[in-house]
Amino acid sequence: MSRKYKFHNPSAAYFISFATVYWMDVFTRQEYFSELADSLAYCRKEKGMEVFAYCFMPSHVHLIFRSSKEDPSGLLRDFKGFTAKKLIKTIQENQQESRKEWLLWMMEKAGKKNSNVTKYQLWQQHNKPIELWTDKVIQQKIDYIHKNPVESGFVTDAVDWKYSSARNYQDDHTILKIDSDGFLLGLA
């Protein structure tokens, strides 16, 4: 892995994006989005994850986060590992999932290519973390995250995408709480 794609400063905030294997549109059902939201909420409460912006798309996730325990790599590894196990189980048990066999086949195909995986692989391994160091860069990344559903044609206004912190920045914390108080000023 290239050196520029590592978490160099353990106390910094980072912008990351990570995608499902083969960019599969896994997140097409409410229960799959809920698994991601519940996992992020758990990491905030129990693992020291500070979430400043997020967006869950059908095939990928964008986050701006920081590890209060100064282990962003381990935190992200644990989050991805836990959500992969939980989502695979949810897909396997979902009687309404018409794409179940195909999704599991694709994840198994990806898993066979990776010696670290025992059976199924949900997430691509790379994350490409970008350390955030100025208010200008932070705001650019927040804007990028919030505009992603608009650019993809899912909504015309970023606030209308249910699983995005664009809603939080409009004082709607019904889906997932974020740690936004003083974030921009706190890092500059």
C-alpha cells in the first residue's frame, strides 16, 4: 500500500471513503442502512469515534471522523469488520432479499481472492484516508460528502438524503448524531 494512504497522525481527523467489493449496490434496503447507522452510533458511544460528517450511498460510505483513543486505523478496521459480519448475516437471513444469492456469490468471489478472508468479503480493503488540517479543506470535504447524493441523481437537495449528515447540519439529528460542535474551529 502506498505510504500516502495511511493514518500518520493518530490524533487527527480524517476524510475516508470505502466501498463494497465490485462497487455492489448493497445498501438498497432500510435494514442495511440501519445496520451502518447503528454501528456508527455504537462506535461513537463505546469506541471513541467522533463523527463529524457522513454519507451512506448504495455502494460506499464517506466519513469525516477522529479517534479519541488515537487509533483511527484500528477503529476503522473494527468498524468495517463488524459491519461486514452483521450485514452478511442480515442478507443471509433476509427472506425479502431477491438478490441474496448474487450478493453472497459476489462477496464469496471477492473473499477467495483475499487470503485474509475466510469466506465472504463485503468491503474493499483500501480506505485512502486524507488527514484534515485546515478549515478550508474540512469544509471542502464536508461539501463533497453532502453533495454526493445530489451528484448521483438520487435527490435534488442534499438535506433530502436520509443517510447523510447534511440533515444534521440543518439541526435534524433523527437518524444519527454527529460531533459537530466546534469542529471547524477546533482543528484549524
